[in-house]
Amino acid sequence: MSDQIIFDVDGLIEAQIRQRDKDYAKVCCQNLLNYAYGKGLLCDNPCDNEGNLIMPSIIKESSFPSTCQRYNEETDSQEPDL
């Protein structure tokens, strides 16, 4: 399996033009990644001890636990049951 980039926080922030939008994007990404790590969906904590996003933050396929990777391989393009 190749280690493709799934989510690039720096790229998302740099795509914004206004500084206010860059700040909002960073806060949203920080909250999203904190939540994902807290639920066990990411292997490594993307934030420091104070909860600040460690930059650069790039989420790759290897960032997910092996159970998530195995699930993605098995379901390929199927919709997950919610």
C-alpha cells in the first residue's frame, strides 16, 4: 500500500487568501484532528501537550490505526454503515 496524503493542513491553510480565513481553517483543523485522535482514529497525536496543532500536520494513510487501514482495503468504495 502506498502512503498517500489524505489531509494536508498547511496546504488547506495556504489555499485561503484572507488571514482571517487562514486562522479559521487552522482552528477547524485543530479541533477536527483533536477529536479524531481522542476517538482513536489517528495513531499519533497531531497536537502538543497544550492542545496546539503541531505544524506541519499532514495526515497520511499510515496515520490511521491498522484496523482503519484494513477496513478501507476491504470496503474499497462501499459506504460505511453508520
